[in-house]
Amino acid sequence: MIVKEEFLSKLRTYFSLNLYEVKIWTALLSRGVSTAGELSDIANVPRSRSYDVLESLEKKGFIVMKFGKPIKYLAIPPADVVDRVKKHMRVEAERKIKRLEEMKNTELLEELKALHKQGFELIDPTDLSGSLKGRHNIYNHLDLMIKNAEKSVTIMTTAQGLLRKIEGLKPAMEKAKKRGVKIRIAAPITKETKESVKDLTDVAEIRHTDSKARFCVVDGKGLMFMVLDDKDVHPTYDVGIWVNTPFFASALEGMFEQHWTESKPAAEVVKRLG
């Protein structure tokens, strides 16, 4: 049986299987019913491993073992496998979430907090920096920064960046707003973003700017800035630099203030766009 590596790679990603598992599974799909030995030969998987792999696939709901001699295995229809995998992932995710929630009330978390506090006190201020690769990681850190904000959150972003922040950071912004944190956002307001802007007016003060800068300053000291144009980079390769430096942060806030005083309130721009 000849199966393209690209096809096997996609199956591994979608179903969270290892290489031997996808090889045995696709081999069984091509035969419908087969023995471990036959599948080992077809899939080019060591016979000593084929039994373990088949047992794993059975537990995950991909195949069924038929009684008899020799023992044979039956392939489950792929559509049913998808449903089973979805159900299993949902149950597993809920179990892990529950376990983490329960951890909040244990001494283990308090011990972790104590370790972090102890280590944090030993950190030189110049070490409070780092780079984050991938937009998912960048937004996770932005979310953390906003959650820890005490006084202010200042954001300058692009039109698409504004949409992403409304979608991904609005809950954190709402909580920050309730704590009395002042949130200001400067971004290009276009026909594509005007409706989304309306959803955020109760949380942040938004103004229009044509600037292409991408940064976030929290409490005048925590800074995250993106080094690439989001139009030219794939989300996986986006890069953010995080630093904790009042000197650099205040410089960017100064630039922000200049744009802020010259920019128009979001309501005016939205009204003009119709």
C-alpha cells in the first residue's frame, strides 16, 4: 500500500496519532478487515509493534477487534471515527479543566506562587524581557498584561489588529475597566472595523489613526511591541517583544499621545462611514 507522506502527516495532526498508528489505520481502512500480521506487512510497521498499535487504536475508537483465530480487526467508518474522536477530546478537555480548577484550592498552587515570588525578587529589572513567536503566544501574553493592569492600557494597532483584539482581548479589557483601568486604543477605523468598534466603545476610548504601529503599554512600564507588519507575515511567524522598562514605555506613550491629540474620536469616523 502506497500512501503519501503528506496525507499521513495531515491524519496525525487531525487525529493526534503517531506515525505507526496512522500507517496501521490507513492499511486497515484499505482492507476493511485484516490480521495484525497482514497489516504489519502492508503498512511496513514492525510486527512486534503492530499489536501494541492496534490495541491503542482500539482504545481510541478507530477499530474493533473480532474474536476468532486468527484475531482480526475491523475498520470503523471514518465519519464515525471523527465523532468518537471529538467526543473523546471534549471529555478529556473537560477532565483536565476540572483538574486545573480544583488545583486552585490546593496547597500546590500556593507553593508555586511562593516559588515564583521568591524567584521574581531575585530578577534584575533588565531581565524582565523576552520575545514571543506566533500570534497565539503574543495574544496570550497581551491578555496576561491586561489582566495585571492597575492604571492604564494604551494600544496602537492596525485595522486587522483591532479586530483581533476585540475578539481575543475584550473579556480581559472588560474586567480591567471594572477595576478602574483606563483603556485607550488608536487604530485605523474602516468600513470593515466600524461595527466591531461599536462593541468596544463601552470598554475603551477609541480614536482613528493612520499609523501602522503595533504596540501595547500597560501602567506606563510594561511594553509589548510587534516588529513585523501584520499584512506581510503569517500569524505563525509574527514576532512580539516584551520588555518591562518605564524609559522605553514612556517614549512610546509620548508618541501615542501625539497621535491621540491629532486623531478623531471613533464615533465621528463611524458616523462619516455610514
